[in-house]
Amino acid sequence: MTTSIGPAAEVPYGRITLDTLGAGGSGSAEYGYAVGSAGSEVKRITVRDHGHTVQATVDSGRWTVWWPDRDPGGPLTGTLTLILADGTTRTVGGKALVKHKVM
């Protein structure tokens, strides 16, 4: 599957945005995914969702992540931990990110 996305948005310090999320596949091949923009100081994002801990890919102001076995409770209900360039971390709730689109 490929998803067409635009250029990275300008994002405030230590924040991320959510552009799109969803699910694909069926049966044992189901997966969830999310795509967004990240401030330049966001170096890593760890996503804990639906019993999985996965590392997002962060590159050129964009981030993307996928996880297996999409939960019927909805996509991105766990937490995202942002690791910033200075080593500090921020944890944001997936539900809040989905609601507000920027955290």
C-alpha cells in the first residue's frame, strides 16, 4: 500500500502533527498506521499501541509508523513518546493526538 502525502508542515518545538491514520489488510495481515509531521528537534518516536511497541520512522520533518494486528477499538489509542535532540522526552496520548491533530 502507498499513501500520497504532502510536504512536512511547520510544527512548533517538541511537537508532532497527525495527517492521516487508518488500517489495512485483513485477518492475520491486518495493520494500523499513522503519518504526520514533526518538529526538527524530534529525533525519535516510540509508539505503544494495541499491545505493541514500535519505532516510528522520522525523516525530513515527517514521521510514519505501522503496527500489526489492528485492534477493533480504533487506531492510535495508546501513547507516543517523542525523543528530542537534547535527550528530553514528551509522551502524548494517541486519542488526544487524533482529536487535536497537533500535540
